[in-house]
Amino acid sequence: MSRARTLLGLVAASAAALALAACSSGAPASSGAASDNEYGLVKAGTLTVATEGTYRPFSYHEDGNGDLTGYDVEVAQAVADKLGLEVDFQETQWDAIFAGLDAGRFDVIANQVSINPEREEQYLFSEPYTVSPGVIVVKEGDTSISSFDDLAGKTTAQSLTSNWYELAQESGANVEAVEGWAQAVALLEQGRVDATINDKLTYLDYVKTNGKSGIEVAAETDDPSLSALALTKDKTDLQAAIDSALAELREEGVLAELGEKYFGADVSQ
């Protein structure tokens, strides 16, 4: 009986050891899978980013057929690098970009998505990486306009479909309708209007590309537009990780460098 009990004990011990080995060999696999996709990514190890690819200077192809580049593209790439992830850019038309995010085709949108109350009800946003106030642009040396109150009785060139048209009217300006920024600047440079209102990024991009051409900023709004990476509401862990990455990129001067590269100024704060 003693020997039988000993044999039974050895069998039981062996079975327990096998079971423990099986459990411990399975644990790393489970743990590894979780760490590989701890952010609930569309594809483990990869940040899938939706962007238009036709929105210069934020997301575009150099000369129309080169590699994808732009301010938003480089910001997203830098964030992915900080997170130790590959990046996969999915070029998508703006009209379909949020539907694709909702359907789980992308992890984030990087396409100058401005933060507003309506969008915040449906999506998460990273900390802003682009800050752009509205600006009054005048001919260089014009001292008659230094605030929005000074637009009263002046003539501005604005697109009728823009928010800036409404702001110009609210400021008491006479508005001359134009198709867009290029036409507004042409009229301003010719002296046919006193000013135009637009977002600062548009002005900076124009100056970076064409030089000042005799124009300058006379005043800025107090409530800038903030643009950030957009995520679905379930991606809270990814949102927190992206915010940490952006904070490091800001502290290291990377965001400022990218702003200087594309706009001639730090546009991240």
C-alpha cells in the first residue's frame, strides 16, 4: 500500500507539473498578443492613418506623383515612431474619411481635423498639433487697420461660403465676394480692397511659397482653430499614448521644426 501510494503520488505530481508547464507556456503567448496590440489597432504593430493625400501642404504628393508627404503626414509618422509602431497611410477622400474611421478601417485621421463641439460628441481627439487663429491681412505698412474694429467701413475680399465672410460682416466691413484666397490676395496686392480675413496657416503657407509680396498680418482672433488626430471613442488608451508622444515631440522641438519646414513658423502652439 505504501508503495502504491508513492506511485500514485508521483503520477499526480507529474500531472501537476505538466499542467503547470502548459499554463506557463501559454501565458507568454497570451501576454505577447496583448502587448502587440494593446491599443486595439486595426493591425497589430501598425498605426493605420487616414489622410487625403491631396491637401497641400498637410498631406500631398510632391510633384503630384512622388512619395506622400506634408505637415500632417510627418507629424503622424513621428508619433508612430515614438510609439514603436509602423505606419500605414490610407489615402481617403474627405467625404468618406469619418465613415472609414467609424467602420474600423483606420486608427486615426491625420488631415487637419479641427476640434469642435459636434465632433467631440462623436470622437476622441489628441492634443492639438496645429493652432491657427484667424488673421486680418493688409498691405505692408498699412497702419489704418490694427484690430477687427478697424474693419468698419473698410472693404475686405472674402469667399461667401467661408466663416471669414461672416466675421468680416460682423466687424462692419464691406465685403467683396471672391472665389478664394488667391483672388483675395491679388485684389489686396493691387490695392482694390483694404484687407482680407483668413486663417493664419493659409497666410503662412502663401508667404512660405511666394514671399510676403507686400502683405502682412494686422491682427489675430482670440479663439484659434485647433487641429488634432481624431479617433473613435473606444481608443482611450491610444489617445493617451498619442498625447504622450506629442508632448515629447513638442518638448524635443520636433513639432516646431516641422512647422518651420512647411510654414516658416511653429504652428503647434
